[in-house]
Amino acid sequence: MLKISCMKNKPLALIAAFAISITLFSCGGNKNDSEMSGDQAAASQDTTPIDEVATFRFSYTIANLPSPIVIFDEFTKSDLPVDITLLNPSGNVKNYTTSMKQAFNYGIYGVDLAYLVINERNTEIYNYYSASKSLAEDLNLGETFKKFVDRFESNSENRDSLTRVIDEAYGATDAYLRSNERLETASEILAGSWLECQYITVQLLKDIPRTASNEILFQRVWEQRVYLDNISKVLGEFTDKPEMATIKADFDSLLEIYKTPADSKAIDSAFLKKLSEKLTMVRANITK
């Protein structure tokens, strides 16, 4: 989505979230109608009744999923190459006209933004920030996002400060979505954040030898089956929409591949290449 977050347990994506996405998170309190901002008033038209099990799965995943910032920091320590061609082009933002596509890609762009920040690709950062901002407005999150605009622009040359600003922006986004019972949107942002982080990780790992310095990243891939299982089940709450039913089926097919290895030691090049093909296909259905 995002932390889409800086710390493991305080999210993406976002995102997520943002992730920064996405791993998006903090706690938000409920507000009454008289306290609602413009975003909140709009969101009141977009509430999603959901059961406690789905809410628990979402919260469990958020609380335990390492953020993209943490993962990308591990990339640096593992001497992985930097490849910004893997990112979803910021110009694609104009193609996302449904709320579902906007939410998934908000999580994706949050992770891409985190990747650029960690790797100090300042010339590309603003385009991805602008794409994220555009989707935030489409999703009626503009007021929440706007609070961080000035801080983003004034810290755009400082990686550590920028990371904190983006992290806080996505944390505020998550809190806002949860306080307004928009679990569907929050779950789509989280799923997009998770997907993009895994896509980048696997693409970079699949053609390099496993070493002591990058061992943690192979372990990360092994851990994903638990998080993906929860994400897929939460998405299953919204499969009354045909588009979501298709995405849910894609995530389920991904899960079958993630469940194949008996343990983390079985994460080898052949497995990663198979996983890479499926991740690429699933992601293409969301980013096209």
C-alpha cells in the first residue's frame, strides 16, 4: 500500500499504503456527522458492512506484514540491483477509472514511491507522488492526503524525512478508512501494496544466486503464504462484483504456488521463475 511504513508493525501500501505504502497503519477513532471533513462526508456514501472475521484478518495482516520500506532497505543490504523499469508507469494513472482499480493501484504506486525514495531516484519521485495524489482524490481521500502535501514538497530532497512524511500519510489514510468502515477500499489498497512488493522482490531475486547476504529476502518470500491467505480471504468478502471475483481467483492461484515449497530452503530459482510468471500475470490484470 506501505510501513506501504518505516517500522514493521506501523504501516503500504499501502499504502500500502500507503506503503508507502502500503503497509499503511495506525488506529483511527470514529467521528460523528458534525465532525466530518469533506473526505468523510463523501465516504459516508461508501461504507462497507463487514464481519468481524474479515476485519481480524485484515488487522492481523497489517500488524505482521513487513512494510515495503523495511523490505527495500533489505534490498540495499543484500546488494540487489536497482531496476525502476519494474515499476508501474506513473502515466498509467489516467487508465484507472473504477474505484476498485484506483484503490489497487493506489497501493501499487505507494510501493513504487517507497522504492524510489529508498533508492533516492529524485527525478522520478514527484511523478509517482502526483499519481498517488490523483488516486487519493479519486478515492475521496484528498483531504487526508492534502495535509501532507506541503511537508512532502519541502522535504523532497531528504530521503529520511520524505520516508517519514509518506509513511505518516499512509498511516493517516488507513486510520481514516478504518474509522469510516471502508474495509473494501482499505483491503484493495493493501492487496495492491502486497502484490507490488512481491512482484519487485521476486523479479529481482529470480536470476541471482542465493547467498548469506540475501538470505533474508528468500525467507520473506516463504513468509508470504500466510499473509496472502488472509488477503485473499478478505477480498473474498467482495466477490459480488465480477471484477473482484476475477482478481480473487488470481490471488487464489498465486496462493497455490506460494504453498508449494515445504520450507524456506525450497525457495530456489525454478520456483521463483514460476512465481514470477504468475505475479506478472496477476499484476498485469490490475495495472492495465
